[in-house]
Amino acid sequence: MDYTPFTLLTDVGWISLLLVIGNFLRRTVPLFRALLLPSPITAGILGLILGPQVLDLIGFSDQMGAYTTLLIAVIFAAMPYSMTFDRGTRDGAKTMWSYSVGMFLGQWGLFILLGVFFFAPVWGTDDWFGMMLPVGFVGGFGTAAAVGTSLEDAGAVAASSLGFTSATIGTLAAIVGGVIFAAWGIRKNKTMSLPGKLPWDLRSGYIDNVHERPSIGKATTNASAIEPIALHAGILTLTVLFANYLCGWVNDLFPDVSIPLFAMSFLVGIAGKLLLTAVKKPDYVDKETMGSISGASTDYLIAFGIASIVPAAIADYWVALVVMFVLGTVYCAIFFFFIAPRFFGENWLERGIFGWGWATAAVATGIALLKIVDPKMKSGTLNEYGVAYIGFAPFEIGMTILAPIAVIAGWTMGLGVLSLGLAVVVLALPWVLKWMPHHREQREDREDAVTRG
């Protein structure tokens, strides 16, 4: 069937209906309120069950993956227009970079080596088998497609299927575990912005009192010239369009290099923000309006992403897969419960639960879980991750390129050793360079003492 604008209308229409149903369930069903399940997660699960992969009652198109690619790009394109680069953000970004890179490289290195020294001897799997955990967990469906296809082209049978299986299980672990962790954090009063006793509007997801409904943005233009929403949506669309052209240009120059669209969109967004500042129009766009558009994109991204999951099971590997997925989940849980509190101090839960989401599934899943504990995005987690991603991107992109090359060249174990070694170094940097929260507190105390003196 040809893809037409009406195909888009059908896909978006069904997801929109499921979002409304998800909101209704959050308001009326005690279990949904107790779990604080965001409507997009409910909508995505319903879409997966009712869609072509399970009951086939909803005829979604085969372009669901393309929607998620564009929506995550819109979210990251909006960040620079609403974020600040003050000292607090920069300091937080340092530890966020170390935490993210360390967790990323550690997951790759550890499971590559487990594949060589544990899974291969015990279950007779190929040396690259352990690599499929980070390919699907910290990599996600995009990495599963890129690395899996490259390996299959080189003769690694079932690599793509294993990668997508890993990504699917990782997504389910992210959602189930993330909701449990979020409920635990709220119950233990570990969140930054949520009160100990949650108000009805937060539990139900609906603000009944008209006078308490907040504004979703301010107009920066007169509607006689252009509608403010049209202006802001146009700027974001243009940002993503330029980013897409740049990604294509880079890929033409270096065919083996593939830069994620969302990463390039963030960089183009920074350029747009700097341009507005240079022409002395820094307030030409409204931060709250950009945030509202980004939030709406996030909701649709989550729903489309979950609904487009393609369950896959590889019977010959099921025992090894179960063991690997359990170990992968434990690895991510250790970072959440033990390492995140030390890296992020008092306000660790928001950053830790976001890290859990993308370490087991994808950045989009991390955002979905973050919205449970930080619905108004006041913690600054995404700001810090956005700044940190500039230094994180080379590792993410580089690993996607190097992993299949290492397997083909017979250097799988070497890649594992190098990755794990770098992870240890990166995780140690905040202590060596005094980036940790207690170091910042000591520095601020000294500066306050000097000011008072």
C-alpha cells in the first residue's frame, strides 16, 4: 500500500484516540493512578496489543519507526531554545557526561567480555553474542538495526533478530522497572519537585480547577502577522530540516559515518539560539511555548515508539538470552541504586531514572520515565543531558561503527577490554577532577566565605 497523507492521518488519529483513552484510564482506574502511568505509555501498550504485531485490530502503517525518528529530533531541536548554560547546568553536565559515558562503555565492555568468556564456553554462542545486550539496551532499535545488519552481511546469522529481541526486552524492562522505581522514589519522598502526598490533579492527570490551569506559553508575535504557535513550530521544523540535510551531507562525505538526526538537530538548535542572540533577539521565541511543543512531541514519541515494538524470539538462544537479559537488568539497576546517588547527590532520582530508561531502552523511554517523577521538567535533567551529549555523541556514534568492524576483524575481545577500561577511567574522573556534588558544595562554601569576608 502506498504511503499518503491520509496514512499519516490514520496513524496519528489512532494514536491520538489511544492517548485520550490512556488519560481516561489514569483518571478513573485506581491502579493506573497508583502507578502514575503517563497516558503515552498506556497508549503505546494498547497500540502494541491492538496493532498488527498482536491482535491486528488497528491497521498501523509500517512507518511508525520514522515517526519516532522525527519526533525525537523535534524534542532535541527544542532544547537549546529553552535551556540556559549557567554555571549550575555546566557543572551538572560534567557529572552527567561521566555517568552516561561510563555506563554506556561499561555495558558494552562488560557484556562483550561476558560473551567471549562466559556465553561462548557455556552455551556455544558466537563471540559477538554478548554484544547484543548493549546493542539493544543502551543502543536501542536504531543501533540494533545498524549493527545487526552489518553483522549479518558479514555472516553473523540472526544478529538482527537478536538485536531487536534485546531492544524489545530492554524496552519492557525499562517501562516496568522504571514505573516501579518511580513509585518507590515518590513514596520515599526522594523527588525534587513532588510533594510527599500527591494532589489529585497529579494522580488523576487532569486539572479540575480552571483557575489552577497553567499557561502553556506566551505569544511573541501578533496574530495579524503570524500565529505564535505557527512561528515556533516552523522554527523547530526548519531546525530539523537543516539537521537532516547536514546528516545527509556528512554521510555523503563519509559513507561509513551515520550521525543520529536528533543529535544533529540539537547542534543546529544551538546554532539557531546563538544566531538569535547575535542579532539581539534572544526572546524572539518563548521558552514555555517551545517546551509545550516539545512535550507534545514527547507524548506522541512514547506512544508511537512502544506501539511499534516488533516482538522477536530466537528459540535456539532462549536460555542464554534470559541469562543475558537478567544480567543486563541487574547492571542497569546497580547504576540506578548505587552509582546515581553518588554522582548526582540530593536530586539523584530524576537523573537516575532517566539514565535507567535510556540504559535499558532509549532516550525517549528515559524521557517518558522522567515525566513520572518530574512532570514539569524542573530538575534540569534534560538540559544537563543535552549539554553532556555533545561529549557523549562521539562514543555512541563511534561504537556503532566500530562494533561490527571489530567482529569482522576478529578483535571482539579487544573492543571489550578497551571499552571496559575506558569506562573505569571516565567514571573515576569526577573524583579526580572534583566534579562531584560534595566538591561543588565545598567550592560554593569557600566562595561564600570569601564574599562575606
